[in-house]
Amino acid sequence: MTVDDIRAAAARIDGAVVRTPLLPATWAASDRPLWLKPESLQPIGAFKLRGAYNAVARLDERVRRRGVVTYSSGNHAQAVAYAARAFGVEATIVMPDVTPQVKIDNTRGYGAEVVLVPIGQREAAANEIVADRGAVLVPPFDHPDVVAGQGTIGAEIVADLAGVDAVLVPVSGGGLASGIGTAVKALSPRTKVIAVEPELSATTTESLSADAAVDWPVERRARTIADGLRTQPSEFTFAHLREVLDGVVTVSEEQIRSAMAVLARKARLVAEPSGAVSLAAYLSRADQLPSGSTVAVISGGNVDPRLLADVLAERA
Amino acid sequence: MTVDDIRAAAARIDGAVVRTPLLPATWAASDRPLWLKPESLQPIGAFKLRGAYNAVARLDERVRRRGVVTYSSGNHAQAVAYAARAFGVEATIVMPDVTPQVKIDNTRGYGAEVVLVPIGQREAAANEIVADRGAVLVPPFDHPDVVAGQGTIGAEIVADLAGVDAVLVPVSGGGLASGIGTAVKALSPRTKVIAVEPELSATTTESLSADAAVDWPVERRARTIADGLRTQPSEFTFAHLREVLDGVVTVSEEQIRSAMAVLARKARLVAEPSGAVSLAAYLSRADQLPSGSTVAVISGGNVDPRLLADVLAERA
């Protein structure tokens, strides 16, 4: 997966995905001017549409007609459903049977079939459907086409803000961070790319220290409020992360909640906890970050309205 | 004020103002596809920056150096302060002495001097400062350069969605609606331009019926929660509105609150009540609106976080 794959992905997703603007944060520290890249404004509310759409678009038409399959309870599920509908093909989404009804309904709302299985059987169930139907698997992050799609965000940042000093990116499975990192390092080598993750799900931090992808039990990663950041890098994404990241910082749960409130109050953006970690790092971890012009990627906005209401009321 | 003034304004504000994207609302009715134009994402959180920046940019440099003055307690105050700072000139903002401290602080945050006066003396006080200092008045809506700046939104909508059937625009003083209407009617004559206002401040509806700008007492207009829509058209803006509007619809207070919740939950946008009236009309007044593809202008996002928390909690 190289910057050429990202360029090709950009051409494929053009018109189907929102070209999000960089939003200047006029309230930021003057020695570290800040811009936000609001991927929360994508049709499904998260950056995942870029990778899913690129992966579905790249399939041979005869293969695509057999349908696409994925396993996800989150934004990737809706992204694959949305992309499949755009191409007029069937999508089957395998979800854990504990998935909140609202996420099931949203995914069905894009015309996808949802198959509920016990949480440990997600990948196996998806692979079985692939084998039965001859359909194609579009994995959440562990695939070059998906990572290339996410990388288009990095290409847009560099095109809109030449010479940016630092880009802050949420990291979990590593598709977003390795895609953005690959684009930024190829197009603007002196720009620093910093990944951000919750302290309670710090698998990239630990993997970089160990110089190998670590494996935390799912219960340990599930402690964070940032429900989009409860996975961990694969061998494939870790190989990229190790090449393209200049560092990784962690943020606390309280810093994530506080950043959500700042985004709503000062940037008029609804962010989910996972989408707010990059701003949390900017606001709380300045000592661990490069100085100069900074872009924080706000990766998604699919938050429970009650949580957003609580976060706002706490700080009113 | 013609489309040529709007084209000139677009060139002046380029780079200083966010080129907001059209956001497809995938959750909208399929026979009336909807896009949102999120002016809430401008640096000061509202469309007002376009008009204020254009007006300040258009001044002769020697005149501008004497400073700019306005009267406003709302988004226009911050817009003029922001624009003045961008040009390195002084801004003096006259505000009613009942203005909430947060709005005073925000305006001072952009480096402006704030002068507090009794509410009935705002215009007189501003005019006195203009006379004393030789500074220039940048009025909130009753000025061709301000209206031309707001009109750039209409030009962007037509450029991004050729052949759009309807554009829904909040109306109050009429600067936004007459600017957008002038651009849209010149560039896409068959597109319908519909103004939207609160039932409790329905001065455009009444003015169009009477075919003359009516005058409601300020206390009557102040009943609406939409604090940005508590003024009324001037002779200047009404003359434009009468030419360019295809209709005007009103929305209830409850419909405004409900639209705010929909924007946060489904579009991940924080909108102020005034910014949500266009979506309120789309959701609640379909029988009074054109069919086909629709753009709703979300004019601003400067809302009290407690109100947003309440609106979300009520509907969770």
C-alpha cells in the first residue's frame, strides 16, 4: 500500500464521499494554530466510508455482483452497507448479538442484511457467508484497499495546508493512521504524524515499545468510552504504523469527554469519543507534541445523544 | 446589489472564509433529497463572517485604518471583530447592556472594543462613535456589501448542485435571504428560493402579504427562541426579498427545537435555533414546499450548551 494506491483511491471515491474542509480553530493557542478535519460530516458520520467505498469500487463488476460481507458493529458496518447500496449490490453485515438496536437499525436502513452471532464468532460467521455465497469480504481495517481509502484524508490535508507541522490521528486497528501516515510522509516528509489512543486501550503505544503487534484481551480494550478504538493493530497495519508514525500519545477518559464538549461548544461539531481523542491530545498533551501548525482528525460523530447531553450539561 | 457584486465578494473572501461543503442527508425522504449547507462551521460559527469580511475588505485602505464600528449582540459582532483583526484595524462593537457576558467575552476575544449601552440607544451610539473617530459603520444587514457577502453562499450552492430544485434560507433582517436569493435567481432561475422564519417573529410573511416592510415592536419579535431571527427586513432588504423569494414559511418553537436535535443526531452538526429553522421547515412544512432536490442553509451554531443538552435529553 503506497501513495499511488491512495491517489487511485482518491479518484475512485471522488463525488461519493464528502471532501471535508479544514476548519480553522480560532480559539486555539496562537503558537500552535489548529485546524480540524471533520470526518464526522461524511454521510455515515465517519471516515470509514472512504475505505469501504474504495474497496467496493475496486472490485471487478462480476465479483461485486455476488455481494459484499463484513463483520462490524460500528461505523464500518454502515460504511459497507452504504457503499454496497451505491453500487446496487447486496451487503451482509455480521454483528455481535449484543449490538445496540439503533446500530442494527441504521445498518438495515442502508438496505443491508444483518446477521447476529455471538461476539466471538464474528469473523468465522463472515467467512462462512463468503464461502457459501461466493461474496467478497471487506474487512474493517486489515486490507490494502481499505487503508488506501482512509489515506485520502492525509492527501487532502497536505493539499489544503502545505507545510503543516503535525497531524494528530486516532489509532486503534490502524487503518486510518497508517493510511494517513503513508500519504502525509510521501507528500510532505517533514510533517510529523502522531497517533492518539485512549490510555485504557493503548495497544499501539505498547506495540511500538515492543516493536511487535501486541495482543490485549478484548475485555481490557473495551474499558474505554471510545467504542471505535477498542481494537488493535494487525500485523499488516502495524508494519505501516512503525514506518510512518513519529509518535503516539495516550489520553484519559476525562480528557476525551472534555474534548467532546469543546468540539460541540467551540467548533460546533458533534464528535463521538473516538473522534475526539485527537483534540484531547492537542488540549492535554502539548508537552508530548510537535510545536507549530497542527491538524486534528475528527474521525467520527456517531455518539449516543444522551452521552453528548451529559458531557455538555456537566460543563455548562 | 447584483450577482456581479456577489462574484466580486466571492473573490474577496476566498481563503478567509471556509468554503463549506454540501452535506448529503442520507436520512431524508427519497422523493425530496436533502443537502445541508453548514455555515455553522465558519470560524465565528455563522454565515455573518462572509458579509462582514466583504464589507471590511472593500474599504479603501486609508478609510479602513480609521477602524470599523457596528452594533450587534450576536454573530455579526464577532464577524466584524474577526474581519477587523484579519486586516489589522480596530473594531468597536456597540452592544446592549443586557448582552450575556459570554458574547461580550467572545467579541473581546477577537480583539474588539465593546461599548455597552441601553438597548434602545445602539444605533445612535454607533453613529456617534463613527462621527467622533471617523470610523466606518458596518451594519448587520442593511448594506449592499454585507448582502453581497452573504450571497456567496447561493453561488456556492448552485456551483456544487446544478439544477437544485429548492433552497431554504432563514430570514430575519433579510441580508442572508436576499443575498442568497439574488445569486440563485441569477445563476439558476428555475430554482425556488424559500425563506423560513419563526411563527413568533413572522415579519417577512407579513411584509410580503402587505407588500411593504412591516414594523413589529421588538418585544413581540423577541418571543422566539431563535435569537438570531428577532429583527425584521429593512426597506433595502425587503426590496430584494420581494424580487427573489418564491415563498416564505413559518415554523413553531417546538419544530425548531426538534430540528436542532435532528441536526445533532443525524447530521452531527451543532446548530443554534436560528440555524435550524430551514431544516424545521423541511421536516414539518413539506406541504408548503417545492418537491425535488432541496438545500437547507444551516446559518449558525452559536448555541448555549445547556439548551443543546436539554434539546438532546428531551428526545433521547
